[in-house]
Amino acid sequence: METDKTPPPALSYQYLPPLYHRWKWRVLLSFDGCYLFLYLGRFNFCPAARLVKDELDLSHLEVALITAMLLWGFGLGDLVHGRLSEAYGLRLWVMLGAILTTIFNWVTSFGTSALTLAIRWGINGFVNAASWSPGISLISQWWPRRDRGKALGITMMAAGGAMLMMWLVTGWVAAEFGWRAAFRYPPLIIAALGVIFYLVTRDRPSEVGLPEYIEEDEVSASAESVDKERLRGLGPYKRLLSNPQFQLACHVKGLENVARYGLTTWVPLYYSQKAGLDITSTVLVTMALPIGYLLAPVVAGVISDNLMNSARRPMIMVSCGISALALVALALVPATNLYLGAPLLLVGGFALSLTPMAALAVDIAGRHMAGTSSGLLDAHGYLYAGLQAIIFGVVLDMSGSPWPAVFVGMAATRVLSAVMISFVKV
């Protein structure tokens, strides 16, 4: 006997049943728990870079090229994975990204030169991206704009925790067992968690017989009122890339990543070279940076949702100002002054993550284009992140390691970001 599988009608968020709210937290925390370990297979090159550089006799530029290949591979993946996951399944894409990340970390661990590492690491970046924008889209199916800053703030906090987790685990494994082991054994957990995530979550409320929420915020409701026929194929790309506000937001995200991943890329080498620290001491000092990444996002999300009526721009401008000052201070303080350097890394990391850019992208696009919008925003971020690696790598190789110029350059991008975001009225 056939049963009626027609989904229940959508309801205002405040009238959704208790089971809906249990499921929305289940989806959010399952993704965040999975993502907490994902950087064990993405940024694990950074704390191990000194060991790789010494063993393979690499230059700063070669280290930068390997890093840039990961970042550009991730950016390229962002361009397609969000849209593909909207068509073929959000949680499926997250799981595939996790499994393939584990596989390509193993493949990369057998690299013997800058070229073999760079190619494999670039492919790893591409497959790893399959776990980001589909996950953001999945969360957006369950969380409307009124609470989205908080939800995605918790997700960004998990990303900050992932950076800290990677810093400690990869640093310890690389120091004890070598950099190749760091690419082989910690990433195994990523594949296992990807499978678990697939089993315990669902893409949308209707898949478990629950009503969808009605988006009542004007910004996202307007985006979601578009005829669904216009969202087929390349439709979402056309709509988003013709939106000047969204284009500006993408470039602000790109400039943000110049500083965020500029610090992630170069700080370990900076303190190991200029302060003479070994890998263990370097990890202990520089983990102040991922601790800052961990603490700030949920603060930004809650403040923007509860005190600013889900406006994102004010928090982004605050982030730009504080992080610019911290970066200038890092340029002025000697690397050997660890008592000032570590707190400045903490403040800089905190300020850089005090920016609800992920929520802003979904706010502009609405839930139906959330994967595409998150992917496009993030793709710009990783394009810029890869460029910083190359530019700063060339500067450091050509000019006798002028580290203060690197930090001042990052600070300048934060000032420019503040100017640009002032024109985004979301």
C-alpha cells in the first residue's frame, strides 16, 4: 500500500515542531564535528613545511608554490562543488570530499620534489573543497537568516578548532615520525567521519517528514522568491555574478584570505628562521594563531544576529580594523620577543575570524543558491590566498627575507577590505 509522501507545508520558524529544532542541531553539530578534523588533510603542510623544505632542499618560492597549488585547487573545487552538490546531494558531496582527501594525502606523502608535491597537493585541494560549500548549503536548509549568523559562527569556530587540532597533531606527528607520516595517518580519521556524517544527517527537513521554514527576513526572502526555473543549470552563477553587492563581498573575502592564510603559511617559517625555534617550539608559540581563529566566529555570529538584526557589515569592519593594527604590530616586534609575538598572533587570529562572511554570502543568495554562493565566495578567497603565497614567497627570496614588509602588506589588505565592505548593504 502506497503512503502519501507529500511533504508538509512550510511554516514560520517560530511554529516549527520541536523535532525540527532537534534535527537542525543534529545537522549543524554533525557537520562541525566532521569538519573539526578536516584540516588534518588540508593545511597539514604548513607546520611540517620546515621539515619538507630541509629534506628536499626547497626554496621559499617552491614552498609557496606547493602551498598555492593547494589553495588554488581548493578554489577551483569551490567553483563547482557547491553547484554540483545542489544537484546531486549535499551530504553525499561532503562524504566524497572527506574520503578523497584521505586518499590524496597518502598520494602526496610519496612526493620527492617540489613538482611532485605541488601537483598532488593541488588535486588534494580540489577534492577537499567538496566538504565545504555543500556543508554550508546543508546548514542553510535548516537555519534561516535570523539564526544563521550563530549557526555558521559555530561552524567557523569548528574551522578554527580544526586549525588548532591540525597544528598540534600534525606538528607532533611530524616532529616524532617525520613529515610523511603526518600526511598518512592523521587524515585516516577524515574518511571515517565523512561516512558517519552521511549516515546521521539529511539534506533537507522534507527528507525526514518535517516542514521547511518560511524565510521571513527581507534580504534572503527576496533572493528565494526567484522562479526556480531560473536556478537550473548555470542560472545561479549568472544571478550571483551579476550582483554587484555579491561581487564586492567576494573580493573582500579574497583580501581577508591574504592575511588569514598569509599568517598560516608564513608564521611557522618566520619564527623558526628568525627566532631559531625548532619545530616543537614553533608549534607551541604559533598555535596562538589558530586559538584566535577558534574563539571569534561564534562571537561575531551571535552579535550580528542578536544585536545588529543580522547585519554582517559592522562586524566585518571591526574585524578589519583590529586585525590591521595587530599585523602592523607584528611587523614592528622582533621575532625573538615571544612574549609579545604570541599575544599578537592571538589577537590577529581572533580579529580575522570576527567576520561573518560565510553568513553574508548565504544571506544575499538565499538557501536555494547557498552552495553556489558559498563556493563562489570561497573560490575568490583561495584565489587571493594562493596569490599571497607566490607574491610573499618571491619577496622573501629576492630581498633577503624582509619579514616586516610581509606583515605590513597583509595589514594594507585589511584596510582596503574595510573600504570595500562599506559599500555592501547587508
